[in-house]
Amino acid sequence: MSRPSREGELYPPIEPHAHGLLDVGDGHRIYWETSGNPDGKPALVLHGGPGQGCVPGMRRTFDPARYRIVLTDQRGCGRSRPHATESLRHNTTDHLVADLERLREHLGIERWLLTGGSWGTTLALVYAERFPERVSEIVVSAISTTRRSEIDWLYRGAGRFFPEEWARFTLGGEDDVAGYARLMADPDPAVRHRAAAAWSRWEDVVLSLEPGAPPMRDEPVDDAALAFVRLTTHYYANAGWLEEGAVIRDAGRLAGIPGVLIHGRLDLSCPVTTAWELAQAWPGAELLVDDHSGHRASDVKRAWKLAALDRFAR
């Protein structure tokens, strides 16, 4: 087996052995790739955002000798087409869930392990609650269920910790997600760029108190950043098109699916209460809370995830 050299260390980088664009209808084609062992245990990685796209490092949490690793860019981002900067038509949580089922069938997979973080947690849970017979295990971190209460906290409530940055975030006259969604739909590219820059800065501000957080700096706004902000505001303005509290309410449907929930107690963007509430509602789920980390990855959380994936590979 291709083992990491010590506990908690990622597996070596690998390249995909297959990839493509899957036509999922509505004029959309989603990027997918598989790596690792073609005959191994299937595992699907669901990226965050919405709209961040998958990156090569996501392959490295799996033992490539034992897993068939599936990565995909959700509608509108990464290598999927059309890009969110071009169109948001037919781009909702229901569409993403249907895309995953089409991808599973396309790849000939009977059941797969699901893993993801933040928005990827929400998507994994919604998919699993609708298709529990297609899910073998779930390993998720930075737990979010995209309730309106969670969104309101992240883009309003957390402002009480950063009043000067909150004033900067709302300087354009918009002080909620729906307002930023309108700015990202403005025909003037300068308006969209300013909104994307302000939104991206606020995302970094909320994570700035975490251990090991990089220095604050304003990054250039490129197409990837525009897609991320446009998709995030689009989804969060509609609370993921999910009934408030439904993900936790319906967690009983996950009974019999082994689950590991990994969270940082210092996560200001996604307070730990959501992870705790989900664990209470999901029979048999295991909740692991790192007292010394936040939303971003940490050595402890990485070690927990690797250990869970190694255990489920057996």
C-alpha cells in the first residue's frame, strides 16, 4: 500500500487515470475525474463554496491502493460548463443532487463513501438523505446545513466581532446575501468585481482569528473568484432551496450509515452548535471536536479524517 510516512500525513500526490465532461442536461456539463485504484472502494469528494471547485490535493486524503477516488466540479465552477459568470440557469441544490446520481450511474458505482467540508457537508447530507441506499459511509468536516439562521450568522451576526470590517462590507449599501446576489447579477462588470472583492475579503475576515490564519490581503478578482461569489450568493440567498432545518430534521434517514463529523470549536463561520445538533439527530454518528482549530484544516482534524477513511477502507 502507498502509506503516508507518519500518522496524519497526506498520501503522495497522484494523477487521475480517467476524466471527462458529463452531460447532465439543461445545457450543463460537469467535470469529473477518478484516481487511485480503479477496483477500489468508491469515494466521492464534494467541494465547498458553493463554487470553489475541486483541487488535486483532495485526492491525497485517500489510500490510492484501496480507494477509487472521484472528484467533480459542481455546476458553474471549475472545469464544468457553462461557467457561473455566464449563466446561473438550472443551478440549484436539486440539480446538483441529480448530477451526482447521473455521475454515479455513469461510473457504474453501486454505493460510495461521501466526504466534504462546509457547503460540501450540506450537499453530502442532502444527497444521502435522498439516496441512503447509495451511500456506504460519510466523513464530513466544518459542518454546515445551510439553514437561514446559519447564513444570517455568517454574513450578519459575526459582524459584531469585526465592526470596522462589517462597515466596509456594507459600504456599498448592501448588508445581506440577497443584496450581494443582486450586485453579482449587475450588468456592469466593475460592480461585479467590487462586490466579489468585498465578499471575498469578508470570508477571510471571519476566519482571521483562527490559529495559523494567513495575513489579511486583498487578492485580485479573477474568473474563479467571480464564479465562487456569484454561486455562493445565489445559493445562500435562497438558503440552498432547502426547508429550514430539514437537513437535521431528516437525519434519521441516515440511520445505518456510519458517519464521522469533524469540527473545530473555534470555527466562527460555522459555530459548533450545528455539528452537535446534527450528531444528536443522526443515529450512530460520531462527533469529533478539536478545541484548538477553526474552519480551516488543522493537523488534528486531518489526522481524524485520515484515520476515518483508513478505517472505512477496511
